[in-house]
Amino acid sequence: MSVSLKPIDQQVVVVFGASRGIGRATALMAAQRGASVVAAARDHEALDSLADEAASGAVVTAVADAVDLAAVREVAELAVSRFGRIDTWAHVAGVTVYSRFEDIPPEEFRRVIDVDLMGPVHGAMAALPHLRAQGGAYIAVSSEIARRGLPLQTAYSAAKHGVDGFVEALRVELQHDDVPVSVTQILPAAIATPFFEQARTRLGVRPSGPPPVYPPEKVAEAILHAAQHPRRDLIVGAAAKVALLGQKVSPRLMDAFTRAAGVVLQKSKQPREPSDTDALFAPPGGDDRVHGTVTTTEPRGGDSG
């Protein structure tokens, strides 16, 4: 079955998780290239500033939490009511907790699963009835962690492994039924967004992204490429390509490397307490940055975006 996708300037694109970081970069880039965009997220202040920054009547916003299926479906209905259809659904929203597994309260573990796994599932449930009508693209932004789990991120690793299995199964179902919808998983390395600053942590320090760290625009470019060209997976960043190749060739070798470096590379030297504000259960109101500070343990640490 061949799936034909439109040029981006002829598309209606839904970006779920568009308030900051990768999602915001994607929504702005899509609008700048002529797409009609529906930008959804939890943070109404950040969405308002996104609409102002886009300065285009072809961008509408919607406040919704990925764990609320009814709210996600309302986003899909908004896109159809305003623009007549959906051509691409890009699901970007994500949260995490940095902690040893035995220290994570079960409600926090479940929240990561609800947002990072059930969120993309809800996105597909909302989008597919509309994408089926004329064809299109469903895109889930996952992580290299979807295929190589990391210590201190058991919940995130579990959720992203779930996304990997979900999109693989969904893709084959749609192909079997000759449904003209492409399904793409985006697998980035560490990206310089506010994600690390807003993560809940029990490490005693701010979490850090393992270097090298890449700008969010690289992921946005990958998303818009997948919106126009059917792809199974898109890996963003050479570091992710090396890690996933290593995992494929020798999982035991990757175990050894991760034991030696996986913990230290995820800890910065900046103190942070569990009581500090994070994005796990509520958005940090008004934070509308695309780029964030990634405090690596390397001497060259800092803002990579």
C-alpha cells in the first residue's frame, strides 16, 4: 500500500504538546512554512504566547491534557471544525521522573505512563477516524530510550518502550487494512529543551542530558519531514544512532557502558530538591521557551540550543 502525503503548506497539522520545547518549535516551523496548525498543551499562557509569536490566523490553540481522552478528542474536533480535516497528528507531550526505581511513588510512575504512553494512544484514538477519511500521517515523538532503557528513568523507559510496541503494531494493522495513514516514530537523543529543568527528580541535583545534546529544531525538522514523506522511524542525533546500533549489535556491551556512565551522565552539579516546581502533574505556567539549559557533567555544559 502506498501512502501519499501533501506538502506541508497544504496541510492541517495538529501538534499535541506545543507549549514549549520540541512541540513549540514544530508548531512555529509548520506555521512559518504555510501549514494550518492546531497547537494543544496544558499551559494556556504558553499557548497564548505561541499564537502571538506565530502571528498567523492559521494557528489556533487548545488547552488539553494528554491523559484526558475526551479533551484530546476535542482537539481533533477543533481542527476539523476550523480547517475541515487533519493531515498530520504529531504527538510530542512528555514528562519524566529521575529517581531510582525503589524511590518512586507508584502514583508518579503511573503518571509518566499515562502521559508518555497513554497520551500517544489517546492521540491516535482521536486522530485516526479523521486521518482515515483522506489519508495522512500519525507521528509519535518517542526517544532513543524506547530501545535502550536508562537507569534513573525506569518509568520513562517503560513508557517509551510501550510507544515503540504500540506504533509498530498500529502500523501493521493499518497496512493490513489498506488504510492510507503513515505511522512514524521519532527517536531523538538528548535535546536542549526545558525538559530537564522541568523534570521531577530525587537525585539531589538537576537532571542532565547525556552529551552530546542537540537543538530542538532538528527534531521539528524530522517531524515535518515525516509529515510529508512516509517513514517508519527517524532517529535524531548521531549519539542516538550510535546507541541504538550498539544495542542492536550487543545489548551486553551497552549494559556495561550504561553501568559505567549512565548514572553519572544524567546528574548535573546544580542542586535541586524534590519540592522544587516541575511539570509532572501541572505545567510550569507561562514557560514558553523552545530552548532549555541542559546541565551536563562535561566542562562544556550549558545551553546547547
